[in-house]
Amino acid sequence: MPHNYTVSRVLAAAAAAGLVLVATPTFAQRVQGQQDQEQSEGDSQSGGAPSIDTATAKALNTAIEALNMEKYAEAQAAIGTLNLEKLSPYERSKVEQILFNISYAEEKYDEARQHLQRSIDAGGLNEQEVSQARYQFAQLYLQEEKWKEGAAALEEWFTTAMNPNSAAYYLLAVAYYQMEDFARALPPAQKAIELAEMPQESWLQLLLALYIQKEQFNDAIPLLVRLVETAPDKKTYWMQLSSIYGQVEDYPKALAIMQLAYDAGLVTEDAEIRRLADLLLFNDVPYRGGQVLEDAIQKGAVTLDDKVYEKLANCWVAAGELDKAIEPLTRGGELASSGEMFVRLGQVHLERKDWEAATAALERGISKGELKDTGAAQLLMGIAFFNEKKLADARTWFERAAKVEKHRSIAETYLQIIDAQTESAPA
């Protein structure tokens, strides 16, 4: 689903780049009290500044002053004193621009669009002003979250706009993104970043979202590096960068980014701490993983469930710290719904050659049940008893394990050894 690029956020980005949706109309005025309509039009055609007669100029100035003070009814009343049919094209266009601003301020967006179109149709705007009006027309659609219409209006504006800047491309990208047309959103999003000397964070976020949505992870990496540099205190970017490195299977860099974030005090959430521990374990730094988890447990930064204890035990076992693995395996086994962790504890005790502790742990695991491989636990129980020289007990467990096909061969081998030792034992 599209990211929630709110309208205020979108238009704020445009405004910061110099493309403001509503700008109170200003224009050069040459008050020529006695000039007639023909002279006004003649000046316009010859390239001079368009003229406005005294009465019209006074009404427009009154309207603009009222508009600036947010007195919209007074602004409308000032315009109402004019006979629109007698205005020059230039005057009519300026009137419609003021009416546009009034309608926009009152959130009457359909009316605002109509006034914009009339300001163009009146024929009094120069090329640059027409372009700006068309751009505002498109922005109005975005204001109403009419993304399809806004995109179409922007596309039309692009066909005549001279050197459109980065904000315009960003807005077009947002419109297509909200329509979930990610393929069409990507080129303008890239163009916006390319043209912007210092692209805003939200622009980088949009392009990043598109890269991730299209699984262009290698393109996303330099963008995330840039975001980390832009906002080093935002851990979201650190977490995303580490995750993306994981997506491209560059696990050393995925770990390096997480470690830097951890050292900066940004890795604070339960899931983040567990992921860091996983990366440390995967990258053959299990002892450090154990330290990270133990510190988090002591500080209450992680939920004390069976999974976190299992993860801690895995780190200590991988680091060869078998004694350190005993407590988390015991605690995890007590919390878990199955006996798997007690079986794992039994394995650790077997490696430590603590046969009595091994049988006790394995018995707890088998009794608790819900094991993935009960036969394996039975085999381990037999091995523990065998090493304790309790051959009768060992035989019982090996016979049980022998009923499971994949463990039968080993179990029967032990049974043969037990039979041989029993037969050779003195009467």
C-alpha cells in the first residue's frame, strides 16, 4: 500500500522549493486615468506593461488588501463593484486570480479551479503566468487528493513548462505513487532528486520507498546511506540500511551498520536487539552476541520469553561457553510450551560430560513433550545412562529409540555393545 504522503506534507515540499500554491496576485500598475480600452490593448500588443484604469486599480487594490487580512467577504465585495464585461483581458485575468485566491482560502476548490481557468481564458496573462496558473491548477487536484486528475494536469503542464524544477517532478511522483502506479512514479522521483541541489528528506524517502517496492535493493543502499548522513539520529534509516544489506546477502555490512547504531545508542527495541544478536551469531561473533543479550536482559530491554533465552544459549554454545548456556536453557525450558530446550540442555550437559545432569534435563524435556524428534531425545537419554554405566536403564531408552527408523542403526549398535558387555561381565 502507498505510504501516507499527506497533502500538507506534499505541498509543503513544493513550497520549500519555491512553488507556492497560493500567492496573492501582484502586478505592475500604471494608472492612466483617462486612457481608453484601445490604448490599453495597444500597449499590450506593442510589448509595454498592460494598463489598468484608476477605478479598476482601486477596486483590485481594495480586494487584495482585504484578502491579505483574510476578509474574504470584503474582497469579494470589492470585486463586485466592477463590470467584468468592460474589463481588458489583462484586468479580467487579474480579477480571476484574486477570485481564485478567495475561493482557495475558503476551501472551495472547484470554484478556485474555475477561476484559474478563466484567468487563462481571458487572455491577459503572459506565458510565464499561464504556466504558473496551470501548475496551480494541478496542485489544487493534489490538495483534494485527486491523484489521477492531478497527475494528468501535471503531465499536461510539463509539455509546455520551461525548465520545470525538482518540486514539480516530486509532486508528479507522489501522485503516481498514491495511485500505486509505481512504474510511472519512479522516473519523476529520480528526476526530482537529480535536479535538487539538496533534496528534502521526504523526497529521498519517496524514492527509497519506490526502490524497495520494486526490490531494487542495490539502488536503495546509496540512498539509505545518504539518509543516514542527512539524519544520523533517526534509527529507522540505520535499521533499514542493515536490513537491505541483509536482502543482498552482505551480512558483514548488515552487522556493521547495526553495530554502529548500537554503539550510538539507537538499538533499543526488543526486535532490534534480537536482530543484532542474530547477526553477531551469523557472522561468527557469538560471544559478543551473548554479551549484547545479557546486557539487554539486565536492563529490561527485552521480553523475558523462551525465545530470548534460547537465542542467548545459542550464542554461548557457539562461543564454546557451555557453562554460560546452562542458565538460559533452563529458564527458557521452563517458559517454553515444549520440552525442546530441556533436550538441548541435556545435549549441553552431555558435551560437558555431566551425565547425571544430562539425564535429569532430558527427562524433563521428554516429560514436557511436544518434541520435534522424540526418538532423538530417547537416544540421548540412552547415551547418558550408558556413560553412567547404568546399562539396564540405557537399554530401555535405546530400545525405545530403535523404534524410530532414522535412529535405529545407532540405537541397535549401542544395544549390541550393551549385550557384549553384559555377556562378558563376571557372574
